[in-house]
Amino acid sequence: MANGTAGARAPRNTRRRSGIRESLGSRIFDVADVIIILILMLIVLVPLLHVLWASFSKPALYAAHEGLLLWPEGFSLESYKAVFRNRNILTGYAVTIFVVVLGTTLSICLTAIAGYVLSRKNVMWNHLITVLIVFSMYFNGGMIPFFLVVKGIGLNGSLLSLIIPTAVDTYNLIIMRTAMAGVPAELVESAKLDGANDWTVLWKIMVPLVKATVAVLVLFYAVYNWNAWFNAMLFIHDKAKEPLQLVLREVLIQNDTSSMTAGSDTDAYLISETIQYATIVVATVPILAVYPFIQKYFVKGVMVGAVKG
């Protein structure tokens, strides 16, 4: 009878709990939270829109405009035509795509292998190796020793100087190691009892189970390789081997638009302003287009790699 009474009261209590109104403080917090997020979104979005609208604006009208653009000043594709007349942009795209594809593939493979080794508790000196790797994240030799090492191994002037020296990022390695350490040891033991070796365990068990983390690290490495320009400035001396971001730097910082304004009907000074914005858009849109396909793994992958272990 008592059990029946308790059972009868449970739905009433549940309805009472679900009908509790939010407090005034909670509502104020929610409203303030939304307002802050909207402000942050505008802070990020407005400059991006300004760059986009400026790239499509008519050079003469943009030169006469002051302040932020809320819409294009006229409409013109002259700046984009001038950008793609620059051979350095096209070769920069080819070099960057090569570096991104090969560099990201190599980085993920090496990070997965190292993460698997460091995640196994039966590896000798596991903790010491991890400590030394983490130590290298905070303390390094500096730019001059780095340059001398890369030059000493014969990579100076080669595209491999943009890939091999930075193939493994310490932070990404720690994320991968932590994610793999969260995989139950029983799965590994069961696979080895069935005759699987470590390579089979890594690629057939570990990597599929931490695919969210792998997807996030692919994004991290791809974005890094796409945006990297400093190593290219140090080691690349041939214009035909310059990546896109180094070409973009020359356009924006050194204001080198001569190869794009030659033969233009518009005044060279006027169109050089909008060319800079068009170059930013051309260099940024491809990596932005990749993000939506990996976004669903982003939060899950980072949290798995950061919390477990």
C-alpha cells in the first residue's frame, strides 16, 4: 500500500518539478549570456564581412569610402581577375595544397604512432619520455639552432623543410596519447590473444575508436600547414616554391601588387587596395570550407583527448 502510494505520488512530484519557473537571476544571466555572445559574434563577423565586401567593391568607390563596409561599394570582379593574373598566387596554391596534404598525412601518422606507444603502460620509460616531450613544448633551442639543424640535414631550399621539422606538434601528441589511453586495455589484450600485432591494434582498433580526436587533429594540422609562412620565409628562396601565405604576406605587408595591376584599366593605386582584400579571401575561403565537415567532431574530439587519462 505504501509502495502504491509512493508510486502514485511520483508523477505528481515530477510534474511539479517540471513546472518550476526560472528565477529572475537565472533569466538575467541567460539574457546577458546571449547579449555577450552576440557582441563577440559581431566583433568576429564585421571585419570578415568588411574584407569580403571590399574585395567585391569597385576600386574607385571603395577609395572614396570611409569606415566599415556594410555592403559592397558597387560590384566588381576586377580585383579577383587581377589576383588570378598573378602567377605567384597559382603556384602558391599548388605548393600550399602539396604541403597541406603531405604534411597533414605525415603528421597524423606520426602522431598516432607516438600517441599509441606513449599510451601503453608496459612501455619502458614511458613516463620519462612523456615528460621530456612536454618539456620541449615549453623550452626549445630557438630560431638560430632550428635553422642550423634544418640546414645541416640538407633541407634548406626544399619543400620538405616546411613539412618534416614541424611534423609532430607536442600539444596534438598529448591529445592523441590521452585519447588512446582512454581505450579499454581489455580490447588490446583480446586482439593480441587473437594474434594481432601492435600495427594491427593501432590501425584497426585504436584509430577507429578515437576517430573524433583524429578528425580534430587533422583540422589542427591542416590549418597550421595552410597558414604557415615563417619557415618558408627562412628556408625557401625560389619564388616557384613559395606557399600561398608567403605570397599573401608580400601582398599585404610589402604592398607588392605590381604583378597584378599591370595591364589593368583601373588606376594601379586604386585597385591595389581592393586586390589586397581579394587576396585575403582567396587565401582564406578554402580552409573555411573544410571546417563544416569536421565541426561535428571538434568538441567531442578535444574533450576526449583533454579529459580522459
